[in-house]
Amino acid sequence: VEHWRDVHGPLVMELPGLRRYVQNHPVLEAYGVRGMSHDGWAELWFDDLGSLQAAVASPQWAEVRKDSAMLF
């Protein structure tokens, strides 16, 4: 969670055309209640498909993908 919040999040925030970014973190106490299928998810919002495509083609996206390999 710390890496996602403090390292990965700031990288994502540099994506061109990003309108909104939301990280949905787990409730850590819930891990003891039952097994969980994932430990959170993120939402990336763009105004349109063209904005998303431009972000994916950017050097910033390459940095996000590189860091994603460590997280995911």
C-alpha cells in the first residue's frame, strides 16, 4: 500500500490527459476474515478515448508500466 500510494500514484499523476485518478485500498483488517482476491484497484479517468491513447503512447506511461511490474 505504501509503494502504491507514495511511489506508483505520483507516477500515474504525471500521465498526460489524466482527468482523475482514484486508488481503492484494502481494509487490512478484512484479510483475517476471509481470503481476498485482490488488494485494491485503481481508476484512471480520461475525457475521451483519444486522451487515453495519447497517455498510453507517452513516456510517462512507460514509467508507470515499469513500476506496475513490481506491484502487479
